[in-house]
Amino acid sequence: MTPRHRSLVWSATRHLLLLCGAVFILLPFVWMISTASKPQTEIFTKSIHFIPQTFALWDNFATAFGKASLWRFLVNGVVVTASIFVLQVLIALPAAYALAKLRFAGREVLFALVLFCILIPPQATAIPVFLLFHQLGILDSYAALIVPFTISAFGIFLMRQFFKTVPDDLIEAARMDGISEFGIVWRVMLPTAIPALTAFGIFSVVAHWNDYFWPLIVLNSEHLRTPPLGVASFRNEEAGTNYGPLMAAAIVIIAPLVVAFLLAQRRFIEGITLTGIK
Amino acid sequence: MVAPAFILMFLLLLGPLLGVIALSFTDYQLGSPSFSWIGLSNYQDMFGDRVFWLSLRNTLTYVAIVVPAAVALGLAVALLIESGGSLRTWYRTIYFLPVMATLIAMSIVWEFMLHPQFGLINGLLHGIGLEGFSWLQDRRTALYALCVIGIWQALGFNMVLFLAGLVSIPRQLYDAAEIDGAHSAWARFRLVTWPMLGPTTVFVVVITGIRSFQVFDTVHVLTKGGPSKSSEVLIHTMYIESFEFFRSGYGAALTVVFLAFVLLLTLVKSALANRGVHYA
């Protein structure tokens, strides 16, 4: 074989293998869309067909929105993830600035604590935090969904690493202008940190939009359900009978993040792989 | 400046961490007015409980299947994508999709695909003349079906980490290896890529390991640990004991076991990192 032939054969093999893998990865997505487009009679058949004979996607969406409060779940998802992110930033940024740029006794100890806290898995603290919230009487509320995640040790670490790279002259100049230390955080440091903050924001929003464990523990009320909890309860109510609307609901729940990802892939991959450091 | 952050850190992370350890030595149940210190009683109960051992064995089985598969496939896909020029972004996007999609919603899709009568998987098996399974309702297959979903979800994340690792390998090393007689692709992989990816690989293995130990979502939605405890896993047992039976003390003891495993993985990681896997 000539080198030219060999590279052609290799290229074909590469695509063949990657396509086989891609089929495995995409199959659930394709089947979800296919099932959501079929009427009941076509779903419960033994013959496999991907393209529906009667197109019922809109009917299934209508049924899904009618039977489950999908809008409500989406709004809850937005409220909870946005609140968590805003509070994380408000709390983490001043701490990150102090750890990166200010000199004070115990700074190294506090930073070591931050590094330690990054390692604590969220399941480990669930029981005591649940008991605490029970004592305070704030279970089954937005507060219960938001408060445990207001402190992100990982966020502090990430922003501290970033602030380390900001030149001291910039801070000195701001102090000369009479800007307070808090002013420096929000008016000098924050604008320089937008890329890092975007990555952290994506990481935070994806993690909490998809979180199932904690909302499951603290919630009872239907009107507070977050998207994963909402779609899971819709499934329980339908108990294996109404797959068309159920798949339509699944599409609605995953759509916001998947569409955002397709629009800004590079940023999303950066943001999510930040967990890498975690 | 650091006060709000550190007050919350003590209140919501460090305090509860100590709390869960302390709680594991008590007989506290949610709602009961008092509790007493009972020493290692919870641990004795746990070690005497068949469900705990089943749960631990299933969790370890899950980890032992998902970690090697998701790491090897992630590496394979990353290498295949890197080895050619065309359609890179497309493949990367496709493989990363499951990482973004809400796992609970996709679990429900998987459940329908694994449906005994009308599921796609059994349909395809019938098509080639094979007998299907009641995947999630059969104690022989339930745990393995969950493993496949776990691999499906973790693969793309590992791929991206390996892609980042591959990009950082200096080109000159491949040229040098070529001059030294490494002509085949396999020789280049064995002599350059694999050693240079050492730190990335350790890291990916540990991350996937920790995440696999935390497996909960798919179990809770699809099998509830059944049938007859065949897919019961550690965090699910902890959830049931603590938040359905409200046996907080016993649940805390289960949490401590979980924490011990996560800690062990973290220690393995730092031990390997310090030994400089780089030029192994």
C-alpha cells in the first residue's frame, strides 16, 4: 500500500469508529425526539421505526404542558440557579480578593481550609444541614434550595487564583483614588475577572439546574419543584403509560442547557471541565 | 471581607462534616426529643446488616465497571478525534452532549429504551434474532444497565479532559521518538502519549471514581435499588435510611463509610501525583 492509500484507510477507519460511538451517544436523544413525535398507537408497537407516520409532537407538548406544570418547573429552575450564582459571587469574591491580595494573620490557614472544603462531597453534609433547616423551619422553601450552595469553596479558590494574576499596581492606583477595599473588589477586580467568572457561572448553573439529590430531600410542595424533580414526578404520575408527553417533557427540561451549549460550546466545555480541578 | 464566606463555610460545610461524624455515634432520629451517645452501635448494626454489604458490593461493582470503561473509551475517543483533522468539533460536541443533558430526564428516556416489550433495545435484539431482557426489572441485569447509563454519561467528560492533556504534549517528543525508531502509531502511543498523559490519566481515574461512588440519580429514578436489592448502592441506602426512615444516626454512619472511600481515592491521587507519574 502506498502511504496515500494508508492514510485514506486510516481516515475511513477513524470516522467509522467515531460514528459507531456517536450512534451510541445520540441514540437516547434521537429516540426521545422520535417518541415525542409519535401518537400513542405508534409508541406501543413492536416494530421499530424512527420517523412517525402521524406527526404528534405538538399534541404531546400540549399534553405535557397541560398535565405537568412545566413552566413552573422551568421558572423555579431559573430562580434557584440564578439566586445561587449571584449569592456565590457576592460571598466568594471579597474572600477571594482578601486571600489573593491582602495581608492578614491566619490567611494561609484560611486558604488551607478552602482547599479542604473543596473536597467535601455534597452528600456528606446533607443530614446535618437537613436537621439544621428542620430546626429553623425552612425546609420546603426556596431558601432550603438555595442557602446550602451560597458558599462555594471552589469558587473562592478559582477566583483567588485568578486575582493572583492581577497586577498590584492596578489596586494601588485604585487606593490612591480613594476607592474603598470593597469598591476595589466590585469596580476594579470584578471587571478583570469576567472570563473566569463566566466559566464559573456555567459550571455553577449546570450543576444546580441538574441537581436532583438535594431538592429531593428538602421539597414536598409541587409548586417549588425544580426541573429534574418535576420531570421525575411527572413520570411517577404517568406510571409507564403516556410515553409521548413524557418524552416531550424530557425535551423541555434538557432544552435550555443543551441549546445554550450548542450556541457557546467552547465556553461550556471550559466551564464544565473546571470541575476537573475539583 | 472574609467573614461572610468563612462563617458560611463553618455553618454549611465544616460544621456539618463534623456533625455527621458525631451523629454517627448517636441514636438520633428526626423528630425525637432527645438522643444518647451509643458509641459504635450504629457501625455494629451496619456491619451486621446484609443490605449494607449488598449495597457496598454493588457500589464497588459499579465503580469497577464504570471507571475503566469510561476512562478507556474517553481516551480512545480523544485519541481518534486528535488523530485526524476533519469533523473534530462535531465529534466533540456529540460526545459531550450527555454531560450537559439533565441526567434525570435522560434516565427516563433510557428507561423507555430498556422497556421489556416496547423498548428500542429489545426491539433491536429481536431484529437480529436474540432474546431480550427486562433489563431494569431483572436482578441479573439491573445493575449492569445502570452501569451502561453511567458510562454513556461520563465518557464525554473524560474525553474533554484527555483532549486537553493531548494538546499539551510537545510535538518535538513525537519527532524525537520517530528518529529513535518509533515508526508505528502504537510505538508512538506507548513511548510518548501514554507516559505524557500520566498525570491526566490519574486525575481522570480519580474524578470518575469519586463520581461513580456518588451514583444516585439513575438508581433512585429507575430501580429504587431493586429488584431485591440487586442495584442498591451506598448513597441510595443512605438516602432511604436518613430521609425516608429518618434514622439520622444510622444514615450518618453510612455517610462516614462513603466519606472514607472518597478520602481514600483523594489520597491515592495525591500519592501518585507526588511520585511524578510524568516520566513513568
